[in-house]
Amino acid sequence: MALTQRLQIRQSQALVMTPQLMQAIKLLQLSNLDLAAYVEAELERNPLLERGAENEPTASSATDGVAPDSPTADAEAPAGEGAANGPTDNDSREEPLEDASLDEAAPLRSRLADMPAGYSEWAGAASGSRDGGEYDLEAFVSAERTLAEWLREQVTLAITDPAQRMIGHYLVGLVDESGYLTGDLAAAAERLGTGIAEVEAVLAILQTFDPPGICARDLAECLALQLKERNRYDPAMAALIGRLDLVARRDFAGLKKICGGSDEDLADMIAEIRRLNPKPGLAFGSAIVHPIVPDVFVRPAPDGAWLVELNSDTLPKVLLNQTYYAKVSGRTRRDTEKSYLAECLQNATWLVRALDQRARTILKVANEIVRQQDAFFARGVQHLRPLNLKTVAEAISMHESTVSRVTANKYMATSRGIFELKYFFTSAIAGAHGGEAHSAEAVRHRIRQLIDAEGVSDILSDDTIVDKLRDAGIDIARRTVAKYREAMRIPSSVQRRREKQTAVVG
């Protein structure tokens, strides 16, 4: 068979992911913080984009937004207004005001001249004078001290030997935010080129620093250091610290055999341990925790329905300045400049429309979630319905992947708290005797309610909880109850019985 070349025309359909479409999908799944950072980067990169004012329409209503004036016109407006309402000779007005301010400040300068050096500079800054600059409150606010800084200060004061001080600073660098030493002493000794005995000697000095329990290598050592500081570390307490696993399991019989003494002595020692701080380093400055900012607000309407609104504070206010584009495009002559300007216009137009589409999609998905979970908003978590992405996607005529991206890193503020949008999507648990299915989150809530209502004499086992749930119309297996209980960090029935007995005795 001979090989020949042929020229053929074929027509086919294919889905192509353009760069704009890929960026739109990326915007859809960004959180409000990530979106704000992305928009800030675009504002710096694209000269045709500008930040909208607070009273300007948001991205959801500014698809074809045009800035009313150019930046130059905005900058010149205040000057023109002042010229129209006042005298035209501004220079003649400034001189008397400047002289008057100097005359009023003259007595103050004469008094400050007699004060110690350095004080006059501070007073000038505090009074907002021309020489001292504007009053800055941040200059008087002290920075929050971190744990590492506090330990380094103590190393400098407590250790005089240069070699030991270097070891101490190295070990301080291995202390985590909870106050525990995370590194290996043998590796530290090898890295520093010294013996492990020298490193352990320096560590012993560090463990006497404030706060008590700092630089411990595990929880037992941390508690032991604090007990030594209080002069409460006797042989019985040392035996108790050595078996913290029995303390966690409330195995008082085993602890009594190890430590000796009476039940009252054992109860006193356990109470002493509970008053200790297992993480002494957390008392110092740590990473800043950013609060959750909701993307959607849900509130009841007067007619009994629910009003779903977007949080305008999380929507970037971006406008396309077409006036500036028209001014610049009329002056461009080179092809490279025209190409760059056309690309900036295309990207700016796309970004404004993508932000608007993102806001509309979030609002549409949030409305459908509120409609599906109406009973939750009205009566609580025990009425949360089973819901999946497919149900919402079919209701709003979107793809499941789009709904999944919308619900990622988005939060809804309701009268019952702030919830992630993914919280409302839970698996279904079959109802007993062919009844209605129940949400997994609602079942977990019911399990917690049953355990919270326990008494000292009627601790519920997992089998008993299964029976009670089946009586309530929920068909669930014992292993599922155990899995939900462990996920909620609820101990077993044996441990709960010991805890309640200990609370009664105490």
C-alpha cells in the first residue's frame, strides 16, 4: 500500500479552555482574602483599572462601569473649587497664617529651650509642630514580646560563658510556640561541635527560666518542671507524672497501686496537676488569627421567608476607566503600544465581568442552599436535611464542579452562627422502617445531645445509643456511632463514667 499525502477539510466540535475561562474558574474558588490580593495585583499591573469608591456600584452591578473623570481631573477638582469660593491670591493668604503660627509657638519654644536635651524633640512631635512632624500614636505603642525574645534576654543575663551562651541561643531557636524543645540534643551537639553533656547542662539552665515548664521535651517533663518550681515534686508525684496515660484513662485503681496513699491524696495530686499549664509558651505573642469574614448574609424577612444578601465589603470595587483609555489610545503611534493597550483593555473588561459573574453565581448558589435547608434556619441543626452538590447543581442549571468551587472557602452568616457553605452538604443516613432519610450532621448533633443528658448512673454505651436512635427513626450501625463519637472527641462510655464519678467525688 502506497503512502500518499492528502489535503482534507474536517469539521469537529471541541471544548477549549481559553486563558480567560481558566482565570474565571480560578476566581470562582478564591476566598475573599485571596480575591482581594489578586485584584490588588491586577490594579498594579493594568493602568486601565482603578479602584471604585465606597459609594460606587460594586462589581456585581458595574459590568460596564466607566469612571466619570480621569485621575487628572479628580486631582484638579478640589483646587478649582477652592479658587471659586475664595480669594484668587493664595500666596498672600498663606504668609499671615504662617507668621501667626510662629508667633503663637514662640512662648512654647522659649519654655522648651530650658528643658533637658531630647525632651524638646518629643514635645515637639507630641504637639504636632512643624519641626516635630505629625502626632503619631503608633510611636508610643510597644511591640508584643515573643517567646523567643523573652528567652534570649534571659540567656544573656543568666549565662556568661560565650560558648554556653551560643548553645543557649541555638536551643532557644528549637523551642516551638507552645514552649517545647523540638530538636534532638545529640544532633544539636554534633552541629555545634561540642559534647552532649555540655548541651544538656545548658538545657538544664534554660529549664529554670520563666515561665515555669519552658524548654521541656515532653508533657511529663513540662509538668515536672512546674512542680519542682512549686516544691511539690515528691516521689509519689513523680510516679504519677510517669503514668499520665492512666490519668487520662481515669484508672484510679492502677494509679493508687503505683503512687500509694489514700483516695484523698490521689485526688489532691490529680487536682494539682490540673492546675498546671501544659503549654507555657502560649502566654506570649504568636501568629495573628484573622477572623472569618462572611461572604453571604441570611436574615429573616417580614413575610417569613429568608433574605440572602452578598457582603459588599468582600466584593472588590473595580472600574474600567474608559475616559483614560480614550485619552491614551489617541496618542499611541507604535504597534507595540497599541497591542499593549488593547491587551490591557481586554483584560480589564474581562476582570470586571468575571467579578460580576462570580458575585451572581455565589448569590444563586446561596439562595438555593437556603431554600433546601429552610428547616435548619427555622428550627436548628437537628432539622438539617441531606444535601449533595448534584441536587443544587440541577436546581440552578449549573455543573457540579461549579457548585463545588463556589462553596469552597465561602462562609454564610446566619442567626445561628457563621457556617462554611460546604457545611450544608451532608450525607444521608437511612431512616428506620423505610422512613425519611436523615442528615449525618443532624445525627451527630443528636448523639451529642444524648451523651450530654447522661447521668452518673446511666452512662450510654454505643449499643444503647444505637437503640435510642432506631427508636427515633434513624437506622444506624454501631461502628458509625463510634466513628461519629470519636470525630466529636467524645470519650468512650467507660471513660465518661470515670470522669463523672471523679466529678461527684470532687
